[in-house]
Amino acid sequence: MIAILLEPFSYSYMTNAVFVSALVGGVCAFLSCYLILKGWSLIGDALSHAIVPGVAGAYMLGLPFSIGAFLSGGLAASAMLFLNRRTKLREDVIIGLIFTSFFGLGLFMVSLSPTSVNIQTIVLGNVLAITPADTLQLVIISAVTLIVMTLKWRDFMVAFFDENHGRSIGLNTALLRVTFFALLAATTVAALQTVGAFLVIAMVVTPGATAHLLTDRFPALIRIAVAIGAVTGFLGAWSSYFLDAATGGIIVLLQTALFLAAFVFAPKHGILAARRKARLALRQQAAG
């Protein structure tokens, strides 16, 4: 039985896929904590689609698609920050504008040279086929993101949730925001290779949303979210060997299942807990 469970690790490509999926899942989950509490979950969706023209352009020019994806994602993030500061448009309007513009440009570029662009890789990802060079790139992106976020998590929290207080204590809130979005763009590129452009949004939203149902303390929220992201990434890649199914789809389904479980059974914010509180309130009113 144990030999069967360990069988995927006898293949180097599976070991690589499991490691990369767990690493990327944990990093995406770390960033998701800030996106959820700030109400910026759609930014992850916008970036995941905004990198499509960069990937298409890189394929057409014969360059590593991660370079094009990062440049495109960084440009989209910069455009969102610029419009947010220079216009009176609401954030959801800005996100929708950037998301549709970049994605439309990406589809146009794909239509110009459909044979040179592997659209399936962009949309669905293919973690089982990543090269050692890709793995090294993912490890570097993940390591830099984890180090920066771990060292500066309090500063990011203050800059995001009380910008005026952050300025008063000497924080460069503008630089912190730019740094966060640069890390988010780089991590989105990493996740693209794991789950594809359409499912990246789940990787940068679901772990944070699930953890938010389980705790009200931000440090605990980060720990829970990272654990969810890493474990589901590991199990998703591992189980894809036995199920012969898309790794990204399995990872997202596992994360969704955990969210639904937390939604129902969370001790404080779950449906059952809310019903218990309602019944208790009714009893207290009746007794009073």
C-alpha cells in the first residue's frame, strides 16, 4: 500500500510537479490574505488575464514566456495603480477596464499567429512539463516573495489597511504597494505554469477566503492560508498521477472543498455556528 502511495515520487517529473505546486500554492496563499481583507480579490483575476498578451508576445518572439508574462502583468498592475491615484473611478471599474483591455489584446495577438502560440498552456498550465530552468525560476520567485513578505508583513498590513497611519510612522506606503503588486505579478506568472491563466484567480483568493472564515487574527490567517495553499498544491499534484487529470483543476477543487467545509463548519463564522447563535439569541429573548 505504501509503495503504491509513493509511486509518483519514483518519477522525477512528478516529484518536480509536487514540489512546485506546493511551493506556488503556499506563496499565492500568502498574498491572498492581503487581497481578501483589502477587498482586492478581482485584482488577482485581472492580473491572471492581463499576462496573456505578454505570454503570446513571448511565444511569437521565441522568448521565455515568463519574461513576457511578468512585463505584461507589471504593466497592468502599474496601470491600475496609476488610474486609481489619478482618476475618481472606483477600483472595480479600473480593474474591469484593465482586465478586458489586456485580455482582448492577448486574444488579438493569438489570432495573428495561432500556430506559434500554445493557447492551451496559457489557459490550463502544464506543471508536469516544466523544465529544470523553469523550476529554478519558480523557486527564485517564490523564495524572494516569501522572504520579502515574511520580513515586511506588518508594514504591508499597515500600508494596506491604514495608509494614513503608515505615513505618520514613516512608512513609504506607495513603495510598499508597488512592491506588493510586483510580487503579485511575479507570483501570478509562477502560478500560470501550474494551473493556467483561468484558474490563477482561485490560487490567490480561495486560501485567504477559507482562512478568513476560520480566524479573525491576521497572523493566524496567514499561517492557515499558507498551509491550505501548500497542502492542496501537494495533494493536487500527487493525486493527478492516479486520476490522470489536470493538476490545476484538482488543486482548485481541493481548495474549493476546504472552503465549503469551512463555510459550513467554521466554529465562529460558519453556517452552523450562525444558526447556533441565532437559536441562543431567541432563547435569551424568550427567557427575558
